[in-house]
Amino acid sequence: MSTERTNRVDVLVRMAREFPVRTGIFTIGLPLFALLQLVNGIVYGGSLLMIGLFAASLIAFSVQLTGYHVASYRRAELSQRWANAE
């Protein structure tokens, strides 16, 4: 695993410890909701193409949103370190 990826995972774990509800909703909740929509579509005979597109877009949104929150958490963390160093 590359160093950059390891750093992102470490920051995600620290963020999950500090903000467990927010991180859980954006990182786990949205993909889980997409999976439940797929199951619902299969059970009730919905349009699997539309539900699949919805699920894929929801998962892509979750990935982008999690990345944004990790970046803003990392920025706040670095700003705090820099303010304490002065």
C-alpha cells in the first residue's frame, strides 16, 4: 500500500473516532441505502436499470463526500497544529 493511501486511511480512522455519526452516515450509510434500494427493486420488480444507476450515483456521491470530509478534517487538524506551534 502506498504511503499516501495509508495516510488517507489513517486520517479517515481518526476522523471516524472523533466524529463517528457523521463519518458513519456518509461512509457506510449511503452505500447501505443504495444496497437496500437494489434489494427493494429486486423484491418488488422495479426497473433495475434505473435503480442500478441511482445506486451507482449514490455510491459515487458517498466516495466524493467522504473524500471531502477527510480533506477538510485534515486541513482543520493541520491548522490546529500550526496555531499551536506559534
